[in-house]
Amino acid sequence: METIIMLVVMIGVFYFMLIRPENKRKKEAEQMRSSLKNGDKITTIGGIVGTVVNVKDDKFTIETSADQVRIEFAKWALSTNDTAVEAAKEEAKKAQEAKAKAVAAKKAEKAKKKEK
């Protein structure tokens, strides 16, 4: 009976430590690839950096330099969407600033109450 319990516990640990996080990463990558649009700055898995100029069902075309060189890639070759990453960082920064302002306002309010 103890061995069955240990086996179930090990399977549970494997699920929560290995399988579930991998599925989450796959979902995030698929969502990033499906939300690709013209004008996004991206990096491919091969390290090529460029701006998206055309998006099709399973392929996208990027412009890589000032010479307007265009290369077509399969969507699975997309590594990062730098435009989305920058937008997320900016949004997090704004949220942090708003939180800091709220904390400062609370401190100022407490200081006013102490003065009275």
C-alpha cells in the first residue's frame, strides 16, 4: 500500500513540476504567434531581428535592415515579439508608478491626521 501511495505522489510531483509548466509555456508561445501583426519588432529562433511586414496563416515576412531585405519564415520560427515585451514592461512600470503614488498619498493622509 505504501508503494502505491509513493507512486501516486511521485506522479503528482512530476505533473506539477514538469508537465504543467511546459504546457503553460506552449500555450503562451502559441498565443504570441497568433497575435503577431504588421509592424511588430521580432526575433527569430535563429537570431534574425526584423520588423513584420506581412502575416499569413502559418508564415510571416520580416524586413531585416535599411536595405529592405524581406525574408519569409514559418510562424514556429518566432522566438520573441519585442514589441509585445516592451509594451508589457511599460505597462508594469505604469502600474508600479501608480502603486507608488497611492502609497505616497496614504502616507500624506496619515501625516495630515497626525497633525490634527
